[in-house]
Amino acid sequence: MDLPTICPKFEKAISLLSQRWTALIIYQLLSGPQRFNEIQSAIGISGKVLSDRLKELEKKRNHKTRSYSGHTGCY
């Protein structure tokens, strides 16, 4: 049985969204830029896991960190 060819972009998106917490983080960010602690308290995720997921998303260029009032940490 031959498996159908899957679009590489679709496969990449599913791979990213299948990681625990990633979909919730993206959903939380749909409402606009937020500080790290706001995201953390809104979805109840540990700081380390949130930091790791945000770094992955940033590396894959799905979001960017912005600076507000001279402080970094808004996503």
C-alpha cells in the first residue's frame, strides 16, 4: 500500500503543533503581544518549558521578541 505524499509545510506544522503546550502558547499569543509572565500564568505552564517552546518558535520564525519601554520579554 502506497502512502500519499504529504505537503512538507503541512508536515512541519503538524510536527510543531504536536509538541506539548505549543498549540496553547500560539493560541494565547493570538490575542496580541504579551509578557512572559502573562503567558505563563494564563496557561499554567512552567517557566522552563515556556522558555524552551518560545525559543523553538522564535528559531523557526513563528514569532519574535519585542522590546517595550526598553525592556525585552514581550512575545
